[in-house]
Amino acid sequence: MVTASRRRVGPKCVRDAQRLAHLVAGFAVVAYVYLTPPPGSPAQFMIRWVLIPALILSGVALWQWPKIRRSLRRRGGRA
């Protein structure tokens, strides 16, 4: 029987995922600016109320990730 080894997600993997999410949201905002969807369309709603806040949050997370990680460790009871 072969057992799968458990891989730990490291900081580089987390940062790469954050960068990818930030870039995808940024491209959606660029598309929104240059290819404006008609008013009231689902695309306009998603970009305005989901992707732009996600872009802001992912940008702050990329910028402040070390502080966020330290804060989470303190709250989790780990040194």
C-alpha cells in the first residue's frame, strides 16, 4: 500500500497564490474599464461588488502579509 506524503504549504506557495488572485482581479478591473458591460448586467455586479473588494483585500494582504501572519500566530497561541 502506498501512502501519500503530506505536503506543507509554505510561505512561497501562499504568496504565489495571493499574487495570482491579485493579478486575475486586476485584469477583470481593466476589462471593466475598457469594455464596460451594460448597466445592470451580472458582470457589472460581480466586478463592482466582488472583484474590486477582492482586489483591494489581496493587495493589502500582499503588502502586509508578515504582520498578518504574526498576528494570526499570536491569536492562535503559538509563539
